[in-house]
Amino acid sequence: MEQRTILNDYPAADSGFTVAEKIQTLTRTPVPMIFTTASKQPGFRRKAHELGAAGSREKPYEAETLLATIRDVLNPQVQVLEPKS
């Protein structure tokens, strides 16, 4: 089964970048990841891309925006469940 990951970059804890590096070194094939962050660091998107990010979102974002990113990353045959209103 193919793996996908959503990571939050939080500077006070183990960085999402650190976790991404560990995941990518422990897997045989790259794991598509979506990074979320509140950071305004200019190199964030570049660093995320270097680590294999399939997408990234800067907080705050709308739930629909994140769902759209997830849909873009998932295989089209996989159904994404929508939150109930």
C-alpha cells in the first residue's frame, strides 16, 4: 500500500523537516508529503520540495484548500471523504 504523509512544521518541537528526512531515509520509495506551516521563512517551500513535498500550505488555510491539495496528491481512484457540514 502506498504511503502519504501530512507534516506540520512547528519550530519548538521536532521539525517537520526532520521527520520528513527520517521518513525518506527509512523508506525504499519516496513518500509523498504535504507540509503545513505558520512559518514565514522564505526558504520553506524550497526546503519542503527538496524533501519530496508533493504540496505545501501556509496557515491559516481553509479546509477546502487542504482537501484540494490532498486530492492532488492522492491517486485519482482513491476517494477522499468530505467533512459533514
